[in-house]
Amino acid sequence: MAELAGEFLAERLNSRQLLALLFVCECQRKKTTGALSFQSGAKPAAWTEFTDRFGARLAKLPEAERVYLIGSHLQSVETVDIYSNAELSELLEQHSALLAGLVCELEQDCRF
Amino acid sequence: MKIMFVMVKEDYIDPMNIELLSAIAKREGHETFLNVLEHDNLMEEVGAIRPDIVAYSAKTGESNVMFRANRAIKATYKDRIFTVMGGPHPTFNFMRMQLYGEDLKLPLTFSGPAMPRVVEDTQLDALVVGEGDEPWPAMLKALAGGGSLDGISNVVTRSNRRPDGSVALQERNMALDDLPYLDRDVVYAKTRLKEFGMRSLMAGRGCPFPCTYCFNAKYNAMYKGKGKMLNRYSVDRLLAEIEDMVRRHPTQFIKFYDDVFVFRTDDWLVEFADKYPRAVGLPFHCLVRSDLVRRDPEILTYLKKAGIKSISMSIESGNPFIREQVFKRGMDAEDIRFAFELCHKQDINTFSNTILAVPVPVIPDPRDPEFDRKAKDLCSHLESYHRMNLGALRAKIDLSAPLDAAAGRKIVEYLESLGLRRRVIDYDVESIDINIQNKVVFGEFPELHPYPGTPVSQYTIDVGAFDGDFEKLHQNYQTESPFTCFTAQDKLEQVNLSLLGLVLLVFPSWRNLVVNHLIKRRWTKLYFIMYYLAKSYLIGTKIYPMRYSAGHILRTIKESFFSELLKHSREEGERFYQKRKGLNAPPSEVLGGPWQS
């Protein structure tokens, strides 16, 4: 198994990818994923609130610490075992289109 | 088999580690006993009981006392008694703990945060790394059958020790419901906990956060890929154990001792809030994080519904630089304000820990002739060590050119915006202030002490505040700071503030008197009395309120006064480590700098 060789998919993701995944997991838990739309330039209120909340916390942290902190929230609040490659890759595949869009949004936001 | 557990001294918190291992041992058909070194004669009891196994669970600091006890046992009984130690100390130090009959050679380098570079002569037969309850049944079976422990995961023996310092760990236990109820009888038969009305237990295991003063980050790295980090008992299983405990032991108050009791409003919390009042109905205390409360305020609504009386939410520092850059707390002042305000609205009494005396740079004085160099050095340190982005400052000021007065003012303002302060004591005053502003009901203000292996200890070495000689530290962590970056006056003010901080939570209007005058006086003994009275009042009436007879109260006051006195005493403290055996390496190779043997 890849995990046994110390090859964790989670360690290949950057903080933006993990943050996008955290948002998707939160929406999935709140059953609001269907209401997410970035069309016509408008940002969903949940996304704005989420990025404001994490923007303040992450702004002063270097990348490695951002990754760790977001990983902590994924493993606790969202109960994702990020060090299970099977569980993580299933999540990433399931939401690949949405995640790609969210990562683009984060790349344009100077806080992240 | 007969198994004797050994603990150093009694506390007001159940030793859940011993209680669980004893319960598992009894389930497997063994007899268990407890020896409390503080008041029991170890050798006399060992002679009378003749245990097959003596087992210790050690935290760093108390481990030395246990090693002494174990050496005495092995000197007399040799192979006739098998001795084993688990707990945090062997989990993080097993590579330098020499076993019975072993000639241990340390590897030249350790990876990760600083560790003491000495071999500990333990005379133990085996060490258990990580969760001890997982290999425990297999260990008992092997020992009962005269077999070897060498093939059991988490166990280190002299014959299975790996040269690279690694150890095979089992998967995390994700089926906590299968564990037996804690065996409190073995502890209550020998301690005052039997009469104490507060019972401690945990609803689950695991904490994912990277706080640098804690072992969890390192622990989680060890267990990476070995199952879900957070595991909980089902609500029904948890409540069944509490009901059983309340039936068998007089109980007035429950303390859930999980690092973080709940992370969000989930099905578990909703079910707990629904069933706990009917099944148990006793007031309780638990620990959560402010940022999680802000993210999901309904957490408090459900805890209140369940009957919570008091809650712990650690602030750790009122200063944003320390909180984020040194402690990596991942929460801001607004998280703290929001969560504490919500607790007050819900009438939940708050308990917070805040760490003082943290070595951090101060902003140089603009009148200092060396201001130019010092300010630039500080900026360079923030960028290179803390990896902070000072782009906004560099956009305004050319740091390669000499600084004029205007540039100097801008740098000072900028550094202040990052949380840096002009005087050492300012950081601690800010920490006291955040507690007062947020109306924290009860607070502890310990001074930072560098525990081996934690990232914050490495930080204190990196910034030159600590030489890495852990052996000179005291076991008691509420004493004078060990850091060389503080002057004698700084240390006096820190000790005084750590005592008077709690008093200020009772009398916040004394703030200026304390900060501007009292902390500078050598009246620490008087401040200790004030601290003790404030602590007794707040703990007894607000945090863990319980009813006791007059005799019990007097006895508790006497015991707790001396216990607190010991915690704050420099002279009485057991040395953290005893030097036993040095490395055959020149001082320069010793991690953290040279030490004298």
C-alpha cells in the first residue's frame, strides 16, 4: 500500500487545494453543495464567509503551517482521514470540477 | 498473574491510564494492585504481594522517580519480576532509555525538536510506545505463557530494539466501545479520590491541532496512515459507563478530559445533549477551542442543553505574535472574544490557560544608537526564521539604506501591527488583559518551560533563550523562568504576574495597581496566598462546584495548599533529569549546545 511506503496523497496537496476541499466538505455536511454557483461573477455568501473566516487565520502563516492547520480542521470538524489515500482520492474525484473552480478563486485572492 | 501499577503521587484527576490497563488485565483474568510512591512503601508491598509484573505509566519529569523505584525492584528481584513502562515519556524517549541488561548506544543525531542527549538507565524489561492499551492484552498473554514480547507492535525490548530508533506501531484503536469500563476500584482503594466528588473520563481520543507546546503534533506524525485520528465512544457506551460509575462511587461532578471534547455540532453531540441529562444529569466540565465555537456556535447550545457547568477554552497568549508565530494556535482574538462572550450569554463559567514568559523579540528603542541595526536584524529574523512576509514594509521603506527618523517610526508601527512589543513584560500584560477583557472566570497563568521534544522547546533554543540543557530544569513548571533572555527583574515580574493574574480575574479594577506597582515588588509569598485564596474560591464555587462536609473541606484545603506551594517552589522541585551517562561525543555535537558533566 502507498500509505505504508509513506506516500500520502494529502502531502502532495497545497494549502489552496486543501482549503477548497475543506469548504466542499463543510458544504457537503450542511447539504448546501447544490446551491454553490460562481456564474456571472457573483460569489456565494457561504464562500465569502468561509474565505473571510480563514483569510484572517491563514494570512500570516507560511505554507507548511497553513497546510497543517487546514488538515487539522479536515480531520476533526469534517472527520476526513486525510492520510487514507483511498478516502481522499475518492473525495477529490467526486468534487473535481468544483474543487478546480474554488482553487482558481483562491489563487486570485491575495490572502491565500 | 499479579500486576502492580506504580504511580508517583495522587492528584484530583483519575489516572485513567492505570484504570484502563487494570480493567483490561482483570478482563483477561489477572489480579491488579496499585502502589502510590508518595505514601506507600514500595519494597514492602512488592515483598508482600510478589507481583509478576510491575507497570508504570510515566510523564516526563516524574519518570526519574519511577526509574529509581524500578532500579530498587530489579536490584532485589532481578528476572523474577518483569517491569514495563508506557506513557508519554517512553513514547517520545524510548530511543534513549536503556533497558535491563542492555548496553545502549545512542544514535548521533535525532530528527525533530530538541531532546536531551543522555542515556537513561531505567532497568526496565520493556517499554510501550504510543497507545498502551492496544498491545497490553497480547503482552499479558505472552508473559503468562512464558513467551517473548519481541513480535508485539508498540513494544520495545532489548532484543527487538531497532538500530534506526524506529518502532512498529499498531493501527489506532477505532473501536473504543469494545474497551472495558475503567477500573476505578484499584485506584480508589489506595487514594483520596474515592471521597472526591469529581470523576474524570474521556469521551474519545485524539487532537489534530499543531500547538507547539503540546506532544500531539509529534504523536500524530508517528501515527500517520494508521487510522482515523479522532475516535469516540458511542454516546450509549459512554453514558452506560458513567451510570455504572455513579452507581458505584459517590459522584457530584463529571470532568471530560478530552483535549477537545467536541469539534462541531454533529449527530454525536445532539444525541449526547438529549440523553446525558436523563441518564446522568450531573453538571460537567469539558474542553473546547474558541475557533471551533465561533465556527459552529451551536456547540454551546447543545452543551448547555446537556447540563454543562464550566468550560475550558485555552487562550495561551493575548499577543497575536506569540499566539500565531510561536504557539501556532490557528485562532485570532475575534475567535476568542466571540466564544467567551457566547459562554457568558449562556451562563457557562469559563476556564482558560494562558502561558507567560515566552521568549520573543522586543522592538528596539528608536533612541538607541544601534536602532538601525537592531531593527533590520529583527526584520531579517522575522523573514528568515518565522517566514513572515514583510513585503508591505519593504514597499514603504528601503531596508538596505540607513533609516531616518520617519522610516524608524514606520518600522516600529509595522512591527507593532504584527504583535511585537517594546518591553518584555508588555507581552504578559497583554495576556492578562485579554483574560480580563473577555471576563474569563478562572485562569491559570503558568510560565513557559521547554519540555523535551516539543517544537516550542526547539524554538527557545533556536532564538538563543535556552541552551538545551533540559537536566537543569525543575519538575515544577510554575516557578521562575529558565530562559536566559530575561533579566532577574523580568523573572520576578513574570512570577508575580503568574500569581496575581488570577487575582485580577476576581478584582479586575486592580489591574493598573498590579501591573504598574505590585508585580515589581518582592512580595511573591503574599501573592501566593492571594492566588491560593482566589483559586480555591473560583474552583470551588464556579468551575467544579461540589458540596462537602466541613472536615473534608479542611482536609482538602490543607492538602491543596501544600500541593500548590510545591508547584510554585523552586527549592522543593525534583530536578527534571538526572545526568546518568554521557555520550562519547564532544560537547559541540550535543544537540542544543554544550553541557557540563
